[in-house]
Amino acid sequence: MQQLADVLAKPGFQRAATNLGWLLAERAVRFLLGVVVGFIVARHLGPSRLGELSYCTAIVTLAGGVAALGLDAVVKRDLLAAPADTAGLLASSAVLRLFAGLAAFGVLAALGLAGRLGSGEEPRLLVILGLTLFSPALLVPDLWLQTHLQAKRSVVAQTVALAAGAALRIYLVRTDAPLAAFAGVVVLEAALAAAGIALLARGAGLRFAWRAAQPAVMRRLAAEAWPLMFAGLAVVVYMKIDEVMLRHLAGPAAVGIYSAASRLTEIWYFLPLALASSLLPALWRARARGAADYRARLQHYYDLNAAVAYALSIPLALAAGVIVRAAYGEAFAAAGPIVAVHIWSSVFVFLGVARGQWLVNEGLQRFYLAATLAGAALNIGLNFLVIPRWGPLGAAAATVVSQALASWLSSFGLAAVRETGWMQTRALLVPVLGWRHLRRP
């Protein structure tokens, strides 16, 4: 108990806990304003129209993996390592993302308007939603807030944007607005969040201008981050390719059912990102103190991620049918078994996010790329086999298997990562060996 009290009294721990608390509060508000309103929107649209909107969102999300350029982890690492270079670093990353967003939007708009990515309302929805591809360039100040454990400011900005988006969606439901209007709310919400974060970051002391971008820094960032960009794109592929393939192999209604199920499971994916953002400074300090302390901290980090994932997965899997009917109504009852299967992917998502930060710290971005590409390829191959026979339920099972390969099993494929693979395995055994974790010093 004294050891626990000493840990709790440390200023670094208190700052990390406060930062995590704000991130959790933001997710609670997001749940109330976003997810609950999302249930209302889903009930209003029904499986087919929800499927069209979800399919277009999935396509834009895939393009967003290119627009973000995989810069988050590299920029946050450099902000901690060289705070004096903050202005040039942030401006350079913002300009890189702006060019990437322009390119991604141009390709998406051209393919959409040419009818290559959908029919009916879908091309128009793709163009509207494609405007969110500029968000990564505008959200660079949020990386600075994360490294300075200033999540409170980001939470305030995002909460205001969420409240505005929720109110507009309720209005659109009441007025039976077209699908294009629901897509427009997504764009408006992203713009409000980016503007608010930039304003509040400036109030916290951040100063940088876009003209401070440095070609040499941009080249270095691009050279370091390109494996992470493709890795992030691969992650998005095996998270969203299910909806794209379901649209073409089973129709919009199947996409709507699957989308409704995945929303109940993916709303928790912010947690490993929040833990990573709050604990990164402590892990960086442990790395500087020595290998033994770093390994111990990493094991605790993996254990914590696994424990939180199990705490979410077990009850949600058991109560999936009841929760789906309460949230969406009988029209979406088929989503219950899908939730019960899909939720287990979160265990590997949590461990994968935790491992991803370690890989960046150790300069193993190319392994990260190879692992996520393997997971994406497996997911696509499995989808071709299982979707025609089992539809959305097969897609959910394929997601779990591919996440396990990309985030955990791949760790045993390279000697430099094998020790981390065993750490992840011990974390997966938390429900069985929990008493050992309680006895740790």
C-alpha cells in the first residue's frame, strides 16, 4: 500500500492521470452526444440508407489513412525530444498533411464523380465527406497538446463541436433531411473541432506559423513516417474494408447491419490511444533510465491495456443482443451476434496500439508496416471466403483473426520484437494470472 501511495503521489503520475481523466470525460460526452444520437439516426435511416452512408464513410476513412501520413507518433516523439524545434516541426508536418489531403481528395472526388466507387447518392456523399481529408493538417496543434498533457483544452473544443453536431443531427431527423445533409454535418463538426483546438492551443502558449515549414524537416518526417503511413492505412483497411466488401458482395443493408454492430465495439478504441497519449512521457523517461526499468514499464503498460479490453469485451459479448435491441430496435436485431464476435477484436487493438508506440521508440516502423500489411491481406482474403456464406458475421470473425495476426502473433516473426510478443502473451493471460499482477512491486 505504501508503494501504491508513493506512485500516486508522483507529480508525473498525477499529470498523466489528470490528462487521462479528461480524455475519458470527453469520451463520455462523445457517447452521450454522438453515440446515442447515432442510435437515433440509425433508427431513422434504417439498414439500407445507413449502409450507404457508412460505405461512403468507410471509403473516406481509407483515404484518410493517406492524408494523415502516419506522422502522429513521430511528431509527438520529436516534440518531447526537441521542444525548441516545435514551431518548425509542427508547421512542416501541417504542410505535408495539407498536400496529402489535397491529393487524396482529388483522387476520391474524381473516382466518385466518375461512378467508380458507388451509385445513386453515394458519389455525392463521397465528395462531401471527402472534405474531412483536410482535418489532419488542421489538427496538428492537438499533437502539441497531447505531448504537454493538455487534453483538457482538446476535450473542450471537441465537446463543443460534438454538441453542435448532435443538435444538427436531431434537427435533420425531425425534418427528414436527405443523406447529403447528414454527411455535411460530419464535415461541419470536424471543422469546428479543428478551429477550437487551434484557438485553445494558442491560448496555452503554442506559437507557430505555416511559413515556418522547413523543407529539410519535411523530407526527414516523410522519410521516417512513410512506413507508419502505410501501416496506418493497412490498419484502416482491415478495420473498414469489411464495409466496402460487404457493400459489393452483400448489398447496402448488410453494410448497415455491420456498421451498427461495429459502432458499439469501436467506440472504445479511443481508450488505448488515450492511455498511449497519457503514458508516453513516463515510458520515454523509463527508457532513458535503463533497459530493466523500461521492460517493467512496458509490461505494466501491456497488462493495463489487456485488462481494460477484457473488462469491456466480456460483458458486451454476453449482453450483445439486449444492447442492440435497446439501441437500434428490432430492425437491427441481426447485429447482436455480430457485436458478440466483433468485440473481441478490441483486445488485440488495445495491445496493437501499445506495441505501436514501442515500435516507433525503437525505430521499427518497417516491421510495423509489414505486420499491418499482413493483417490487412489476411482480412481481405478471409472476407472473400466468408462474406458470401456468412455475411456480416463472417466479416466480424475475419476482423478478429486479422487483428490477432497484425497486433500480436506477428511479434514472434522478428527476433527484435519477440520479447514484446511474450510480454503481450502474458498480458493476454491477465484473466488467468491476475493475482500475479497484483503482487508485482
